[in-house]
Amino acid sequence: MQKNMFKNTYKSLLYLCLLSIPLTAKPALADKNNISICQGNSQQITIYPQAGIMMLQAYDKTRDVNWLTSPASLKLNREGISYFNLKGEEKINVFFSKDRQSCSIAIGNFLREMGSQVISNTNNISVVRGKLSYRQRIALPVNSQVIIKLLDVSLQDSAAKVLAQQIILTKGENIPIPFQLRFNRLDIIPNHSYIVRAEIRIEDRLAFTTTRNYPVITNGAPETVDILLDPVETLGLEQQLQQGQWLLEDLGGRGVIDNLQTKLKFDSQGRISGLAGCNRYFGQYKLKGENLKMSNIASTRKACFEAVANQESLFLNALERAYQIRIDGPYLLIYSKGLKQPLKFTLLY
């Protein structure tokens, strides 16, 4: 009887102990998309792409929890490559040796531990390299944000697909600023067109941007490219309108249907075109200062769901009644007669 009592007590204690173990997040598994993994005794740092952005994830083995997931920046040197997290409460610097045999993890200002490097799919990882600059003789303030993107611009009716992106927080360095865009060759389609675009933001204000395309990778284009940016202040309103397609975010205060892509494109010949959501449309525009007039707007006649058709009708009618246009920060605003609030767009490359 004493044996049974002891046995039951032991089971109860074991059960209580199991209940007390916290359920925590598991580390990201190594897969074909991971760029690099640094395996230490207590920490695992994984570098992987997500929606075209390079990410850094820190996993604490002792606590069994992912404690940091952040966009990452990279820096190449003779000995290897370092990755830094751009957001997070603690600074992470993970270094991978050039021979891909070892790595080190620094948390804050201290080296935490050495580790072994695991590489996934490195045979297919390539890099578009280059430098970006501008003609103006001014220094960038500390913590200005430099954003460089590798884009697939092959599909006319869709937003450009982001294959890679690098974000650089400046520390007072001078131009030209070097960049590296790591991409997976398996994502490259030979008959597609790929370009690099860049911008510089100072305190969230767009200060410099590319005003021409820089082709790379396919159709005989190189994988090393030097980029010249222009200050936004010197661009006329019409030039800013022609940078890419504009995605409708709000229809005069009515919102928009989720997952419905309504787009507007201006060209240098005074024409507009785009996707109203279901049907394609086209027309003409005239610009005088911020005064805008759109005319001869026509569209295809596909059968659409009623809600989509209603939004398309409101959108196209608003364009026909447009009278003013301006750019306010990241937004394009079009004012239309009969609407109390403007149509609001964001830029798609």
C-alpha cells in the first residue's frame, strides 16, 4: 500500500512539473530559403528572406524561445560577412567567416559565443552589387535610411515583385554608399526584366530617389551597377507622378475592398491607365501646377461582382471629376468634386 501511495504521489508531482513548463516559440527550421544559420551552444541566429526583405532571427536555446525577429543589414569585408539587426531592444552582430566554417555572435557590445555555420542553398545565392550616390555636395544626417530594392518589373498589371531589399542606416559616411542585394537564382526567370531602384529617407521624408531604371541580371544586363539618385525637391510634380504605379488606399473616405488592386499610372505623353479592380481603363490628363483635369476615360467591360463593380464606378467617376492633385509625404492625393475627402494612393514600383 505504501508503494502504491508513493507511486501515485510521484505521478502527481511529475504531472505538476510538466504543467509548469512554459510553452514557447520554436526556432525557425532550416529550409532551402535560409541564407545562413549560426549555431552556438546557447544561441542560434538565422538569416532568411521574407517578402523580399532580409531578416535576422535570434533563438535562445536555453529558454527555447525566439527572442528577436528583425530586418537585417549586411556588411562585407575581407574576412567574411556580418549581419546586423536594424530593429530590436538589443543590438545583434553575427559574423560568418569567408570559408563558411565558423561564425560568432555578439549581443550588445560583447562577443557572446563562437559557433559553427550552417549554410542552406548557397549554391544558388547570388549578389547584385553596386554603389549609390547623388550630385549634391551634402552629407547625410546620422540614421538616414537608405533603401535599395531588386525588383521584377515584367508584369504590367501587377505591382513589381521585390526579390531582395537592403536597408542601410547611415552613420555619417560619405557617398558613394556600397550595397549588396542577395537573391536566389532559382527565383530568376530568363525572359523577365529585373531592375534596381533606391531611395534615401531623412526622418521619414523622401529626400532622394532614382528617376530611371537600372536593369540587372537578365537580357545581357550586368550584376554590378552604380546608381545615381536625384533630390526629390528638384523633381517636378509630373516627374514624381511618373515614377511608377499608384495603388488606391482610400476612395474619398469610403475605404476600399480588401485585396482589390486599384491602380493608376501616369505616362510622359499625358495618358493615364491602370486597373480599376476588375476592368482595365485608360484616358488622358492635363496638369497645370496642382490643377488636374482627366478626360476621355474608358474601360473594358468584364462582368464583375456587384461590390467590385460599384467601387470601380465610384473610382472612375471620381477621376472624371478630379480638379486637384498633390503629393503629401508617401501619399498621392487627388481631389474630386462631390467628395469631401481626396482619393489617397501609395506608390508601387
